[in-house]
Amino acid sequence: MTRVDDLPLREELRGQTAYGAPQLDVPVRLNTNENPYPLPEPLVARIAERVAEAARGLNRYPDRDAVELRTELAAYLSRTAGHAVGTGQVWAANGSNEIIQQLLQAFGGPGRTAIGFEPSYSMHALISRGTGTGWISGPRNPDFTVDVAAAVREIAERRPHVVFVCSPNNPTGTAVEAETVVALYDAAQAARPSLVVVDEAYGEFSHHPSLLPLIEGRPNLVVTRTMSKAFGAAGLRLGYLAADPAVVEAVQLVRLPYHLSSVTQATALAALEYTDTLLGYVAQLKRERDRVVQSLRACGYDVVDSDANFVQFGRFADSHAAWQAILDHGVLVRDNGVPGWLRVSAGTPEENDAFLTAAESVRKAFD
Ligand code: PMP
């Protein structure tokens, strides 16, 4: 039997395992920061309608520049993120992972480096590796906020080509302050200049306003977003960025032609028609997230303040054993490999109750 390592594989991929959380069939799955609410039925019907329309034209390639979709995404950001942007400032792709990949293809690559402040979203490092970009693991404070002085020092010394700032941060839920982003941006411009990517995949769940207004006058600042979380459409695969129009032009140098199918564009447009309904679910999830934080603290856990739709809690002498013990109660949470901590996504009130019951009895067992 041929093994992967028998193939003429790139050296840096040898011995690696594919990224992905376990997809286990358990009653309560709170491990991948999904939105627990299925799309409302009227939206499902609207998607069917718009997809049928798109299907009639499937003999043709899709709109390569996804202009209608980018216009609607720009309108959504302008309305909700505190800063007006136009179609030319927005770019869309198959999930924000593809957006990140396109950014690294255009601004990273062999002989170049990217930095992130860890623990953070592990795909930043993995997509860097996949695009041949060297990865630099930058520091955080013990409370998981970005250590600004250390980060600025690291940027000045290592002079990375791409700087990732995840806000709210996955897996800790920590929001980054605007002044911190400005300090990192200024350091990155003085060092090289380099591209600063603010990953706002969970932006809609934050107690704080979006960092989007910071793109004004900062042509090397990019904000990435996704419809996977707030829009409850992880299966759709639709991510997007907002930045200076020059950044949008740059990613068009590396995107595959017709990367965004007509079906994807039609579905995303239908979902955007239901923005207000979907943001209503976000409001409910934010309340549930806050309840999970308070309840975990009340039963004695350490909990990191969360601005996302998930919560990092601990501490455990053996977080993997605790993960298994919670799983034994039929609740799947995430062991991100942050020693002492686990992460749980905010679910429906019933799912959160099941999780909190499990967490309480595991806490007793581990005391
Ligand atoms: N950024 C962050 C911080 C994430 O947690 C995720 C998903 N887990 C993504 C980006 C990618 O999301 P998607 O590709 O579904 O848009």
C-alpha cells in the first residue's frame, strides 16, 4: 500500500496530518463554532428560488467578479460595521479560509514570512505553510490579550510580510482593541511595509464595534469576514474581505478564474436578503454565550472573557481527559491543544443546558 510519504511530496508536508476537528455523531455538538440554528424556512425557499434561477444559466461560467454579491456584502458592512465601503473594496471567496489563502498567495509565499499571536486560529499557520510562507509564532499575555510591546518588538525584529490579528480571537474569544491594531500596523509599516490581516470571522458576536473603520487611510490593512458563523451558513462556504481597492486587485492576480460558483453566489445573495432575521439569532447567541460564561464561573471554572460565539474554559491538569469526560455525557467540545483549556461553542439554550450539566459534574469529578 502506498503511503503519503512514499509520494514525491513537498518536504515541508511530510509527516503532517490534515487539519480538522473530529466529526463525531453525538447528541450535542459544540466543537466547531457553528451557528446552532438552521436557516429559517422562508430563507430556504428563497435559496431554492434563486438557485433554480442560477441553474438555468449553469451552461455558462459564473460572474467571475461576483459583482452583485460584492455589492450586497459592501452594503451589509456599510450598514452594520461602522464604515461605508464600496463594491471595489470587497472581495469574496469560498470561505474566509480561501480569502486567507489568496492573501498569502499574493502577499506571502516562498522566501516570505507571516506572523500570528498564539494561541490563535491554527489555519493562519497552516495556510501559510501550504503557500510556502514561513510562519512566526508571536506571543500573547497570560490572559490571552495581545502583548503589544512584545508583538511590536517581534515585528520590528523579524520583519514579517503578513501580520495576522484575529479579533475576536479563536480559540480564546478575546477581542483586540483598535489601538492595538494601530500599534501593530504602524510597527509593520515601519519594518517593511507589510500586510496586516484582521480576521473578524466572529466580528458580529463581539461586545465591541468592528475594526473595519481602521481600513480608512491604511491601504495595507485588510478585514476578513465570513457568512459561516453570524449568517449560520457554514455549509455555504462564503468568506469575504474589505480593504483598499488595490488589495482587491492584488488578490485577483492569484484567484482561480470563476472560483465562486453561480450556485454559491445565488445562495449567498438569498441569505443577505434575510440579514435582519439572521442577526436576530446572533443577538440570542450572544445572550446565551454570556450565560455560559457566567454559569461556568459560578461552578468554579476559569473562563476567558468572550466576544465570540464560543467560550474558553479551564483549567484542567489534563484537558484531554476532561474533554473525554464531557464527551461521555454526550457533549462534544473542542480540545485545541491549549494546555489546561477547552473551548465550547454557544448552542441553543437546550444544548447549553446539556453542556453546563456535563461541565458541572465533570468539575466535581475532577476536584
Ligand atoms: N477565521 C477564523 C478565526 C475561524 O475560526 C474560521 C473558522 N473556524 C475561519 C476564519 C474560516 O471560516 P470559513 O472558511 O468557514 O469562512
